[in-house]
Amino acid sequence: MSETALLNAVRDEIRRLCSYSETECEVEYDEMAPANVGDVYVAVQPGGWRPGPNNNSSGGVLDELYDVDVTIVMRCAKLPRDRQRNVFAGNLENLNSRVRAVSAACHFSYLVLTKANAEIVNTQNSNEGFTEPLKFGGVDAKPRMVGPDFFAAIGSDPRAGMARTVRLVGARRIQYGAVAV
């Protein structure tokens, strides 16, 4: 419903502006990459929703704020054993550039709202769409190293890849009347 429309719109905008294919960027329930992923995967996930500022001020009004989490997972560059301590630093710049591009694609994007609202009109027959866009809400304090199991692979190197999550917060939707979706 509202959340699904927003997730699909975020996914589509990330694909368009960051040049990710359908196999590189998808809506997911968690951040785990599919088994057939390449070097980069972008998982668009629900970030939850909460009451908006006008939710309790009037009967018959549903005011909600929606959040979206976007996790970028990147395989680490292969390095010789004597240079493995540089894996983190060597891959951090590439990961952070991808994080910044995703943030820029969705921060205050009214195109994301337009796409989400079009899906709401088409699937819910409602013209009460989102009125405020997602905003950049922060990034994981530290990127995390992920093992081969994250890529559904076999191996023992605990540093097969890196992941970092961007939080996009506060897409606002206000609905009036008895039924809200």
C-alpha cells in the first residue's frame, strides 16, 4: 500500500539515477544479497512508519511519516594475503561514493513522491498521496564487513564484502476519512 508504493518509487529512482540494473537494485525484506549477485547490490527495505504531527489532533485524519533503509553491499577487491589489512581502507571510498549517490538520488526528491503517488492512484484508487518527500536521515556509523554467506557463497574469508545502510526518513502521507491504506 503506502509503504510498497514508496519502496518501489525509491528503487526505481535509484536504478535510474545511479545506473543500477534490475538485478543490482531491488526491494527486499532484509539486506541479504541474492545468490546470483555481482559485485554490488542495493537492497531497498522498509524503515518503518510512525504517526505524523497531526495524527492525534483531529478525528478521521491519519497522518503518517514513512522511512526507507537502503543498504549497499559491495564485494571487496581481492588483495594478496600480505596486503589484507588494507581491505577496509581500500574499499571504503568506493562504498561511500555509492552511499552518497543513493542519498542524493532520494533526498528531497519530489520525483520519488510523484512515482509513489501514481502507484497509490493506480492500485488504491486514492488521490491522498505523499505530501512531503524523504530526507537524508543518516548512514551507519561504520561500514560493516560481511562474510561469504552474505553472498550465499562458500568460503572462509570474513571480509568478502562491505555493507552500509542509508536512512531516508519522513515521507509524509495524510489521509482523511474512515478507511486509510
